[in-house]
Amino acid sequence: MAKTKATKTAEKTVSVTFCVDNQSNQQFDEVFVCGNHKKLGEWDPAKALVVKRNAKGVLSVDRKFNPGEAIEYKVLNAKDWANVEKGVWGEEVENHTVVAGDSKTVSSVVVYNWNK
């Protein structure tokens, strides 16, 4: 009887780009994305993903995810929940959500204010 080897199929991943448009009076060269996925720190700000200003001046970062993965996140200006984004009037902001598509996916958010 011939033995066959099990083959492991590589799971396809897609790039998700997180873009942050900081419209507040406080400007930063980097901010952080903290969310429900391990790549975003699993809601632990100390493990949040850094988002840096690129050559075009845009705060953005790419990470690979499996197609169909649902991602929730918030933006921080430091690795601490005391520095979380706020709405136009200083109100709490709902979690941002994005689902990784079958090809490159972009999630853009505007930050109007910061808690600190």
C-alpha cells in the first residue's frame, strides 16, 4: 500500500491598509491602531500597531489578513486608552470596522479630536 503525504494548502492572505486622517489641532508623526485582532494588539494598547506618516504625508500601514476576517479597531495617539480618538464634539467614537476582502482592502478614518 502506497503512503501519501498530506499536503498543506497555503491560505491566501490579503493586504488591509489602515489610513488615518488626523483633522485635530494636535499633529503626530505616528499614531496607533488597537483592535480585536492579534495583529492589532487584541485590545491591549501596549501591543497596538504603529501607523507612521509615509513619504506622501499620509498616516498609513498595511497588514495581511485572511479574506473575510472582520476587524474592529480604534485609533490612539499613544499606547494608552487615555489617548483614544474622540468625535467632533469630544464624544466617544464607535469602533471602526472593516472586513478583509478578496483583494487589497483600505480602511480610512478621520480623527477630529483626542482624549488627551
